[in-house]
Amino acid sequence: MPNPIREFSMMTIGRGAKPSGRLWNPAADVYQTGNEWIVKVDLAGVCADDLEVDLMGSILRIRGCRRDTFYRQGFVYHQMEITYSRFEKTIQFPCPLEGASMTQQYRDGFLIVSVSCP
């Protein structure tokens, strides 16, 4: 059975296309090393200025939107497989992270968040 969050459909509008509006769920890897957690999220095509990253308790929440900046008026789609929509990724850590410091960098389509515990 397909995951409903990952489903994506296109609605034809005249001769163009518009995303269905479903949330996109980007893939993430989570690593632990000593007192640090590293979260790497695959966000190819997302503008770094469109990202919101929050750490509350033991939850890291990443929100944003991937927009199709290539689409132009008059384009007629033939095949569209890339999801363009809002997204929210939530990572639940196995321990509370009160007092932790957080840094982030966006490199080569990946958002890398480092959470250092005190």
C-alpha cells in the first residue's frame, strides 16, 4: 500500500500543471557521535532561505517548500516525477536535548544539522 504522504499527482490546468498540494516527506539520515547528533536531509532544489529549523525538547522540525523555478508560461508537461510542494520533516531523538546547541549548513542539496549536547 503506498504511503499517502509520498503520493503525488498532477492536476491539469489548461495546458499546464499544478502540484496536488500534498506534503512532501524528504529522506533523512541521523548519526550519533559522542555528544553530537548529525541530521542530513535530502533537499535538492530547495532554496536555503525557505528553510525553517526548530529544536524543541527532543524534536527537530524542518519545514520549507520546494518550488519549480524552471516552469514557464506556455510549458506543457510530458513527464513530471519531481515533487514540488511544502514539506515538514520531524526527527524524534531518543533523549531530551535541553541546552543543546545547533548549527546548520546547506551543501550540495543536503541540509546538515548538528546538535551538540552539553
